[in-house]
Amino acid sequence: MGAFGSLIAELTREMGLSCPRFTAVLLLFLFTIPKLSKPCIHILNHGWKPLSAGERAKLVKVVFIGKVVNLYTYDEVSQTHAADFEVWRILKGRKIVDEVLEMHPSPLVKVYGFGEKRLCRSPVNPGEVHMVFMVYEPNSRSLVARYDDIFGATAPATANNEADVLQALGK
């Protein structure tokens, strides 16, 4: 057993937890948690330049500006959650948004795929207004947040970002 293994064994003994299962869980925790947050930290510290809102708009099927009304339960497997949006303006993909609204008896649009910033995802919270970049899943008729960039599924809903998207789309 190396020095690290001896340290773990000593810690578990001092804590009165000499169970092999506890040791395995502790090792799993120590090796997993740093890896979950490492990719974003690595990218952010090595010259990452975010794509503009206009560049992201060209890569997706739907872009709208809307207010987060509701968050759904966090899915531990995908490490994401969905959110309901009150759509204020559709910048791209009006037909798709209309189709989604026809299929769901609600004035709100459900978008899947938001998550924690430490996992390079876009966090959203009720009451916030975002520009949202999405793809369309025709089989389920669902909108899914698109990540062509880290944190890339949303952008601040500013006049400058809206103008950038409209210009990039030739509108």
C-alpha cells in the first residue's frame, strides 16, 4: 500500500471507521469530485474565448428570449434539469416553437438540459430572463439546450446580444 493508501487507512481508523466499504466510498469521493469540476477550470484557465451570441445562433434550430418560470427536479443521471419558460421573443425557429406549444397545453415552453456551472452547463433560476439556444428533438417534440460552447445554452438577454443574433441570421 502506497503513502496515499496508508493515509486513508489511518484516517478511517482514527475516525473509528475501519469498514472496507467506507474506505472505498471515501476513495471514490476523493477521485471523482475533482474530476467533475476540472474540465471547466482547465478550459477557463487556458485561453478560452466564448462564442458570440450570433455565432451560437447560427449553430442551433431555435433561439428565444424568455423568463424562467419553473424548474423541474434535477436528474442525477444526466446531471441536468428542465425549465419552463415564458417566451417573450422568438429570434429563430418560430415554426418549431409553435409546434411545441401545440403539443403541450400550456403557454409555457419546457426546455431540457440545464445544469450546474461547475459542469460547464448553463444554470437557470425562476425569475431570470435569458436568451436560450436550443435544438429540436422531433421524436419527442422537445426543445433541448444546446452547448456549442461552455455555458453556451444561454446568454444574457441584452439589446446587444439580440442585435448580434439578428445580424448573424441576416434579419
